[in-house]
Amino acid sequence: MKSIVNIPFPYLQGYPEATLAQVQQLMDGKGLGPWLLGKYPQPHGVRTDRALYGYVQDLKQDYLRSTEPLAKVAFDSKLHVVKNALGTHTTISRVQGNKLKSKREIRVASLFKDTPEPFLKMIVVHELAHLRERDHDKAFYQLCAHMEPSYHQLEFEVRIYLTHLETTGERLWTAAAAD
Ligand SMILES: [Zn+2]
């Protein structure tokens, strides 16, 4: 007997009950992993900091050309994706020292090395939007949606993947030589 009501969705806080019920239904059925893999069979293949820099730079050129150049772009294995990257649905406080402000860096949690391209795009769009909008407010999400029209759906699906990882520990899309 498994309890339905007690399974927490720490990554899906703020989403409607009906949505969470659908997620639960998927988990009870074929599982979130097969659902995600069915939707996105392939990983993106952007696996080095250099490749990531190019990927980020292309998007920046398209949408945020006037913002300061990026000093660094890197995958970061110590980054907790929700706490430090995605934030919650409410505003998170970000370090605002002059130092950090003047040195524009984009760090992407290593988890995104092995994801489909739309997931990488979602997190990169999120981080790029912070070059212009500090908080997770309306203007911020408007900018995200301008860069990626499916932003909200993709963030939801990334959170579904995080929920899958939390509940099963099973990484999807993992490359053969994953680190
Ligand atoms: Zn953020």
C-alpha cells in the first residue's frame, strides 16, 4: 500500500492541485522517467564549459546583445539547481555585492549536462534573464518567455525531472562517459 497524499513535491510547490494530481497519476502509472524520455529521447550533447559558453553566447547575441560581456560560463557540480538556480516561485535573495555584479558569470548546474536541449535552453534563458532582471518577478518571466516561448512549460518539465530524480535517483539521458 503506498500513500498518495504523503508524497511531497518539493520541486513543484506553487503549482495547482490538479497539476500535482496529474503528476501523481503519472508516477503511479508508467512513471515520470518513461514519460520524460518519451517526450525527449535525446540529450543535447553540450558537455564542456567551452561548448556551453558558445551555446550561451549565441542566445545572448540574439536577445541580450547590449548587456555586459560574460566573464565566465561554466557547469558547476556544486550548484543546487532549485535553491541556487531556479529559485522558488517566490523571490529569492541574491548576493548583490559590486564584485559579483561587475563580474558577469553564468553557472549551470552539472545536472544539465545530461538533459534534452530544451531543458538546457530553459536554464540558460533563466540565467541570461538575470543579467537584466534581478528578481523572479513579472518582468523577469516576461523576458524568459520572450527568449523561449515555452519557458513556463519547460521549467515545469525540468521540475518534473527533479522530482523524478528525488523519488527514484535514476538519471535520464546520461552519456556513456558521464562524470
Ligand atoms: Zn533565478
